[in-house]
Amino acid sequence: MKILVVLAHPDPGSFNHAIAAAAAGALRECGHEVAVHDLYREGFDPILPA
């Protein structure tokens, strides 16, 4: 199964990052294909221009 984990937290040392990493690791160990997107690291701008 293909799974997408989307993370949107500015602090890389946060509990949210730890949960995302643990979830992605566990899913990969179960044989799933996992993609992780860290929106802050990718510079995602949630405000779309007109």
C-alpha cells in the first residue's frame, strides 16, 4: 500500500516529528511504500496568491 505522511510543524525536534518518523518507520517495516512530506522544510506557503 502507498501511504503519505504529511507533517506541518516548524520545530524539527518536536514530538510531532518523532511521531511522524516512528509511524513512517513502522509502516515501512510492514512492507508499505511511504512518502513523507515536511511542509515547513519544503517551504510550503499555505497562502495562495490571487
